Amino acid sequence: MHVSRILGALAVLAAMTGWSSSPALAGGKTVVELFTSQGCNSCPPADKLLGRLTQNPNVIPLTLAVDYWDYLGWKDTLALHGHTLRQRNYAKVRGDMNVYTPQAIVNGVKYAVGSDEREISAALRNHPANEREIPLTVKRDGDNIVVDVGASEGKATVWLVTVKNKVDVQIARGENKGETISYFNVVRSWRNLGAYSGSPIKTSVPVAELTKDGADSVVVFVQNGAENSPGAIRNAEIVALR
């Protein structure tokens, strides 16, 4: 459902083509953030698309459920208000205040209707690779996840998010009443690992802290800007917790 609903209807009818396998940054993985809602009747096609995208090893797709459609009669069981704020901050940085569901953000800079495979594929292919990749290594070492960010240039934020690989939700009210929808790589928590200004950063987080919310994997990415001004994602990795 777009704010205008008309674009939401167009999203469902968008032509479907093959995914690009090219990462947006040479050597790095592309992050695709899908802003979606259980209360949005245009979102299920986008949720399915994101599920298919999990099969691409060059891409890290993430489901970011928002809460601004909860008033329509169904409270999204996966929504975090921080996702709503993050989507608005992206729009503020772009200067267009274009916030809707389903909306996909590719590597922090390109946006597309979340159910339009052709548009998202184009964003994957055409993302300008003029941002130097920041070295990033994420690995499990015993009972800890170790994050190592190498020396580079620029100012960025190092984010760690926990995800559940798949969540099936039976929706009892609202626009998707009676549907059971599968959500993939569902973000359950965020952790700011610190501001990056070019110098190496190395830190570790106990796995026990990351699995408290039932998470299956952890994603770490280095993104230009701060929390209220997100920019280009300069590198990303995903590591299984289980």
C-alpha cells in the first residue's frame, strides 16, 4: 500500500524479471532493505520477492517491518518503531519524504517499489560504485561474534542486526485477514557498534546476547552517516548464529 494506494496497486502488477547477480560494490555484498507491513495488502508480493532474493549469495535481503499501518485494524507482530524512523530518515536524506510500503532500499542509496523485480534488479545493476569499500570481516569465534573493520576513509556507522531466517504469520484482521504470510531475514534488533572515521575497529559480542530474541543469523554492515542520516552501505556480511 502506497500512501496514495494507487502506487501500491501498481506495485502488485509490476512486471517480473530475473534478479541481477552483480553486487553493488565490487567484492562486497549488497544489502536490500524491504520496508513492509502485515497491514499492507500490496506487500505480500514484495515479501515473496525478498524470500527469493535470499538465494542470491551476493545479496543480503532484510525485512524491516514498520508500524504506521497498525491503525488499519491489525498490529504488525514483527514491527519495530525504529524501522519506521529509519525509513523516514532515508527519505529525509533524499529530500523527497517518499515513505510507503512496500519500499526497497538498495545499499542505502537506491530505492524502488518493493514488489517491482525489474526496478530492484536495475537498482542492483546500476548502483554507482564510487564509494570505496571499507574492509569488513565478521566471524564466529567460539561463543562470540568477532567484527573487524579495516582502515579506509570517510565517516560511517558500524551496525549489527539480528535476524530470524523465516517467520510465518497468520493474520486475523486488517487488509490481509485470513492470510498466512512468510517473512524472510526478519530484523529483530539493532546494535550500534560505534562510529567509524577511517581507523580500524575490532570488537566482539557474545552469541548468547544475540540469540535472546530467537535470532538465527547476524548481519553487520558499515554505512555512511549516522542513525538519523543513513547513507551508502560500504560493506556487509552475514553469519549464522545456529
